Amino acid sequence: MANEKFVKFAKEKNWKKLAKIGTKKNLQDVIDVAEACGYGRSEEARNILIDILARPEREAKIAAIKGLGALRYDPDSQTEALRHCNPGNDPELADLIKASIDALREFTRESKK
């Protein structure tokens, strides 16, 4: 579960504060920011998640992948960002990427009904 304070920032659309926290060294805060951004519905949340996805830490990548799969802003751009994520030889990351892309596709199908 994401840090309640960060979820509150996301609901209040305090993206600058979340973006700043997302660049810090404290990995748990970065993970919590990624989870909170999954609750957002904006370009800013997507951009924060893409920045976190570029971090070298595996845990940060996992949180960003999950956040991009949960975010309901622009499924096409989110899918594109996920496709460019290189899981290397990590089957768990590859499975998470696929699951997030599938969730975005399902959201797109549902929203067209």
C-alpha cells in the first residue's frame, strides 16, 4: 500500500512535490511515489512514473511498471514506455511489463464500450 501522504499529494495533484521526492535516494519513498502516481489521472503522474522507470534500482522499476499499468491517463503512451523498458534476463520484470500492458489494453477496450 502506498504511503498515505503521497496518495494525498496525488489526489491533490501536487505533482511537483511527488516528482521531487521521486528523484531522491530513499528507495522506499521512490517506490511509494510510484504507487501513489498509479492513483493519478494526469500527464504529470505518467511523467513521474517514466522517470522512476529509468532508475537503475530493480524495486523502483517494478513499482513504476505497476504504476504505469494502473494509471488511467494515456494508455498508448504508457504502453509505449513499457515496451521500451528492457527487462534484461529478469523474467519477473518481463511478466510485470506484459501484465501492465494487458491491463492497459483491457482499460482501452472497456472505455470504448
